[in-house]
Amino acid sequence: MLARVLEPEVMDTPEEARDYDAMDHAAVNRAFAADFLAAWNGQNFILDVGTGTAQIPIELCRQDPLPEVVAVDLADHMLAVARANVDRTGLAHRIQLAKVDAKELPYHAGAFAAVMSNSIVHHIPDPAGCFAQMHTACAAGGTIFVRDLLRPADQAELDRLVGLYAGDANDHQRAMFAASLHAALTLAEVREIIGRLGYRPETVTQTSDRHWTWSAVRE
């Protein structure tokens, strides 16, 4: 198994924000939104942790007229692109953006009826703290839905995934994807962390050749 190699916690240069937003995440975002909606209890507000350029909450609001989302990120340049994206799609009345550290969420316990997150965990040096923050922010009986990259077993598999899913991207985009895969967690690592929070390991599953998903009801 490849060892975990951390990447920068915050992607906060104009180039990183621009290249990330320009990558073709459409199919992944559609699947995330549809899978979240299938698990969601229908209650607002929803906290999106590590929203990046707000592609996930935008897709969520496109698929369903009900969600209202507080979307947070720590990167100023990501949030700048996110604001432009939200304004362009006319969804500012349903998506609130805020600069917030996922490791220190400034919300009281149970503040949100649902918490979702896509691809933030691999950026966090100590993911256990981030999971605990999301658990605390979610109200009892609420929906927790977290998806992230899965660390490949070896370099050959990592190279295959980069070639398959970023083969048409530019050099910087391919390097970002490779670094993210190397920084990701394994299924066993995620299950161990959520187990310490009182959740059953089987609430974490591998949901593609490069993703794991934690879908649970807040205990």
C-alpha cells in the first residue's frame, strides 16, 4: 500500500482555483448530488464543508428545488471563484458562502440538519478532527454524507487513474490529481476514524474505483 503523502492543506493561488474549477468534474458532481439527495432527510440547512468553487451545492440546487446550503472553504481564491459561479447561476438566495476552517467549524452543536463534504478530507493532515467537527455540527437524526478520493494500492494504480481521469488535462491539473490521490485515505483508515465516533464501519463503502463514501444518520 502506498504511504500517505500530504499535499498543501489550502489550495489558495489563482492558478489552483482556476485550474480546479476548469477540470471536468461534471459527472462526479452529478453523482454526488444525486447520491446525497437519496440519503438526505429533506431538512434544511445543509452544511457543505470544503466547498471549493461551489460546484457541488450548485449541482445540488439544480437537481432539487428544496436544499438551502451554507458552503464553507478556507481558500480565498476558491471562494472568489465560488462567488462568481453562484452569482452566475442565480443561486445566491439558496447558497451562502463563508470562509471557515473545516478543522474548527464555528457553529454550535447540531446547527445543521445535514452535513456533506466532497474531497476535503484528503487535504487535512489530521482527518479525525475534521470528521469529529462534521459529526458535531450535524443535528441528531440528520444526514452525514462525505465522499473523497481513495488512496491507490500502488504507484501503478495511481498512474492508471491519473491517465484515465486526467489524461486530457494540463500538466498542473494532472499533478494536482496525482497529489490528491497520494494524500487520500484508505477504506480501512476511514472506517477506523468513524468507528471511534460511534458509527458502524459498514457506513463507509468504496463507491467507485477512486472514491469512498461515508453515508450515515447522525447518532
